[in-house]
Amino acid sequence: MVCSQIGWEGHVIRVSLLAFVILTALTATSQSAEQIVVWRLLTGLGASGVVPMSLALVGDLFAHNQRGRPLGLLFAAMEGGMALGSTSGAILEPFVAWRMLFIGTAVLTVGVFELLLRFGSLPQVSRSKARLSLREVVLGYRKLLATKRGFRTYSYVFWNGIFHSGIYTWLGVYFSQRYNLGEISIGLAILGYGVPGLLFGSTIGRAADRWGRRRLIALGLSVAAIGVGLLIPQVPLLVAAVAVTIISLGYDLTQPLFAGIVTELGGKQQGGQVMGLNVFLLFTGFGIGSFLFGETLDLGFGPALGIFTAVQVFATIAAIPLFRC
């Protein structure tokens, strides 16, 4: 479905992509770690419109019992991109240096931007053009969190971000300390993190549409707990690499399903707020998860992984009655 005019979602996505290109290229000019942090923060802010607008479009264009497949594909692309980027960056950095990695990423994104322009207009969804006051925006977020369904779903989105980012961010250090791997070997060891999503994202989405998301959520949480639990003892390198893939499968069985539930909240008039809050909590969880796991590393990798696994097991048990309906 293509319309003659681009909707406001399309404008936001294009502006966000353009900001990503410019700010990513400027990151290569950094002269210190502090400057890199500032540029990356600005890049995150500039590109922040892509994911929520993409999710909002899925919510607008597909019925709730048909959103599993497109959401599965969307999150598979996100997860696969993270894994591929981490691996390719680790492999290429010794040969091209870190500045060229940022420049190369900016150039590749220009290609994506051009592809979007050639594809044509994104589907335009009719919405109310009335602007909301700050008070109405705040009340809208309060309304989303006031319902039991909204609060529990957003809470699990937040925890999912904490759990998976906390583990994934420190996998490089884990493989370095446990197995004395170099950069290229580490990149290959964590490559499996994006494989399940790329291979089974669409299948998982269709399963959610057919059997219901509530039946898969607890399974996904438990699968992620099992994957992290496998990393606690000193296991063979191959087992550890497989465990990373299992953790990824746990993410694929949960986050797209949470997003599917979220798209049913608020209706079309609150679509932007619904997705904005979802992405905000997810990415805030990403940042907090990295920090919290780093703090627990004072105890060693075994205890840190054990703590995260224990909390995930509790979240799994709690999800069984919470997502029963």
C-alpha cells in the first residue's frame, strides 16, 4: 500500500535517518572518549524516531491478530543488526581503524536513505491533527500505565531491556576473561545472538497470531533464563556460543510479543504515545541493564550471571498468571 503523500511517520523516519548519517560521520572526528560519548548521545537522540514510528505503523496497518509476523520481522532486523554490527565491527577494526567504522556506517545508511526515497511514500494513516497540550500528553501516559494490562506489559518491556542489555553488553568481556579470546574471535562467538530472530522471527510472529502471545511470553522468559544459566559455570567455548544463541531466542520470543500487546493499548489516537513509551522504557532498560550488570561484576561473572538468572526465573513465574489473559 503506497500513498501519493508521505505521512508524518515517514517524515520522522527520514529526518531521523538523516540525523543518524550526519552525527555518525561526525563521531569519527572525536579526539577523546568524552567526545565519542557526546556524539553517540546526540546520535541516539537524533535517530530515536525510527523505531517508535516503525512500530506505530505496524499497529496502524495490521489488525491485532495479524501483527505478529511484521513485528517479528522488525525486531529480528533490529536484533540481527546489533549482532552483525558488533561482529563486523570487531572483525574490521584491526584492519580499518575505528574512525572508518563510523564513516562506513554513515555511508551504508545513506544507501538505506536513498532506498527509502526510491521506495516511495510510506503508508499514510489518517489521524487527528489536533495538537495535544503538555497536560494532555502527561495524562495520556498516566492513562496507559493506569490499567493493569498496560502497567504489567510496560514493566516487562523495561525488565526485558535491563536483562538482555545487561548480558549482551558484557559478553565481550565475558569471552575475553573466560576464554582469552581476541577481538575477532569474540565477534564470532557472539554472532549467534541475532541468528534466531533472522531465521525464526516471522515464524514466531505467526505463532503468536495463531495461538496468542500469552502462551509464548513465559516460554521466552524461561528460554532466556536457561541461556544465561548455561554461562554461569565454566563450560566449553562451543556451549557458551550456543548459550548466546539461546538467550537471543528468548528475546525473540518476548519483545515482539510485548510490542504486539502494546499496539492494542490506547487506540490510534494515542498510537504515538503508546510506541514512544514502549521504546523509551526498552532503551532506558538497555542503559540501566548495562550499568547494573557492570556493578554486579565486582562479585565475578558467575555471581553476576546468577543474580540476573534468578531475577529472570522470578519474572518467568510471575508472568504465567499475569499474562493469562
